Amino acid sequence: MTCYRFNTNCVQGTYDPKSGEPRVLPIVQSTTFAYDDSDYVADLFDLKAAGSFYTRLGNPTTDGFEGKINLLEGGVGALALSSGQSASMFAILNICKAGDHVISSSSIYGGTYNLFDVSLRKLGIDFTFVDPDESAEALLSCAKPNTKAIFGETIANPGMNVLNFEKFSSVAKALDIPFIVDNTLATPFLCRPFEHGANIIVHSASKYTDGHATSLGGVLIDGGNYNWDNGKFPGLVEPDESYHGLKYTETFGAAAYIVKARVQLQRDFGCTPSPFNSFMFHLGLETLHLRMERHSENALKLAEFLSEHPCVEWVKYPGLKSSPYHELAQKYLPKGSSGILSFGIKGGAKAGKELVKHLDLVRLVVHLGDLRTSILHPASTTHRQLNEQQQINSGIYPEMIRVSVGIEDIHDLIEDFDQALRAAAV
């Protein structure tokens, strides 16, 4: 196969119709598939043959989406799931059990923090949350004999930290554990974590992958670049009796992790995306390169405007030269710093609520990453389950307003924020 560039892969990657087949990836809205040979179906169940036999485990439309996102990230395999939360959950559960431990950046999405700190703790998995800006030595000091992974976000939501991949990767290698990265806000267009030492990538596909706020889903991608046969991950090395003693590393080599996630976790827990949503994600990826350029361009211009506005206390955006993460952004996000920024309005939370009332074009929504500009007050919404100290540890302050900058005309966005800020300050 010809090796095409990223933008071309967004448009045409992996789906290659034969003569007379649909030019656009079709929606296969079916739970089941017909076969003529029982022995072949038995081979499907025993993982000896490839093919779709039940949509919970695989579907031609979902296969198309998985193939494209895997191509764009540069992995060995991808697993589409019903939400970004499912992707983060599977990323951990695929290698951890009760009694294991994970190091996680504290500056992560509030839903992920709760998943780790509440639900997965109830399953017996321990987490230590650390400031991602701490030294490598500080991160290493959090390790325990049962530590099985380290987790971070490329761009933290909504703290706007840029992950120091070199530092996190060095810690992972020193501990001989996998490095898991949530690449939702950056997308593979702006950053390809496998090129910077990551081993596993997760996305909330509901955000920039979809790009239009229509579909809920997530995806887990395996870099195929970690040695699971190091004595720490018996579930990937020892026989799986539910598949007649099959050994994942022995049978599937570099793709052992992602195969296990599909045939074991998705088999038992479900979390399967609908074929229609997979179609929408595949469609969204076709314009990812165009949208991310405009999201990043608009966000930088809006951040620069807000930085000079008399009603604004502070602005966080990695693309700003004044940002403490600007150097890391130049290193890991050379094509742009995505479309999310946060700022503190003078007058605190009360002024923030007033701001919402006066915005016209920009709307208050519990979402980010689509082509329409929106705002949110994280402390009272996405991160409200965290206590005040946990919010601060995650980079959340009472006056913080998060903006998901869309692809509208930037002049209209600036004018809308300007009039709303001035009205809120009265």
C-alpha cells in the first residue's frame, strides 16, 4: 500500500472500496452476520479467523473507524467504545486488577478523575495523583512494587497543562510500566503520542473526532511498543482459559494488548458503539486536519484578545508566548495548541454567571471540541464532584471559564466576548 501523508489519510485512509462497492464507508446497521460454515464460525469464536459475527465485538462500519484512527495515530490496532470514559476504563482494566496501583496526573478531566478515584478504587485499584509539573524524581517516588501504569493528558482539560512526554516516558521506562495518554484535545493531527514514548492512547471520540457534537463514543489505541512479557502482566502472557488456553503475547505479538481488550473486556462488559456513531466518527476524521487548523488559529487569536481585555484577570492557552507551557507546546504541538482555552474573569464566579447571560453567539454547553464555540464553568459542572482542594490540584479555580473555540469567523467571536465581558462587569 502507498504510504500517504496525514491529510490524505484523514480523507481516504484504510477504507478502499472495490469495484461497484460504495465510495463512502457504509453503515452496517446489523447486530448479526450470516455464514455458511459452522466450522468457520467456531474459528471466529476461537480467534483463529478474522471477521464479524456479532456487533458487540466487531462490525464492518466500526472496523472502518478503528482502522482510520489507528492509521492516524500510528498504532497496531484500535478498539472503538461507547464513550471516552469506557476507553479510559478499559485502558486500566486491561492490565490492572484488585491490588494494583497506577500513577496519574492530577490535572485531568474531572470525569476521568472520578472514574479513577471513586469507581476503580471500589474495584481495588489504587491511584496516586501527582502534579504533572513535578520532577521525574517526584513522580518516581510515587511508585510502589505493584505500580502497573502511568497516565496523563496531552493537553489537560481544563487546566491547559501540556504534558512533558519526555519526563513521563522516562519515568515509565525506569519503572518498566506502560505510559497511557489521553490525546483527546490534541488529536493525532496536533500530536502523535507514540512518537514521544507513549504506549497506549485513549480518546473521547465525542469531541474533535466527531467534531459536530452528534455522537458519543471513545477509542483505545495500542502502540504495539511495550514488552508485556516482563513478569508484571500475567493476564497478557499466561493462558486465558476462556479461550482454551490461548496466550495473547504468544498468539498476537505486538497487538496482544488491544486484542485482549476486545475479546475479553468488550466481550464481557460491552461498551460497544453503535455502527451509526462509528460512521459519524469516520466521517468526522475526514475533515480533522482542516478543523484542527482553524480551531487552533481561532483559539490563539481569542486568547491574545482576552489577555489584553480589562475585564479578564488571566488567560491559560499553551499557544500564548506568556504561557509556562509555551516551550512544551512548541515541542509537542508544533502545528497548533488546539481549540480549548480558559480564563479568569474579574469578579469571580458571580461575574462568570453574568457573562453567560450576555453572550449571544457563544452558548453554555456541557461539551467541548465541536465546531461551534461554547463556554462552561468547570468548578460548578464537569468538576463539581471534586472537593475544593482536588479542584485546585486539577487547575480549577472558582473564576475559571473554559472556552471551546469553534471555527466561526474570529471577528464575530471577539465581538461577542467583548460586549459580554463589558456587560458582566457593569
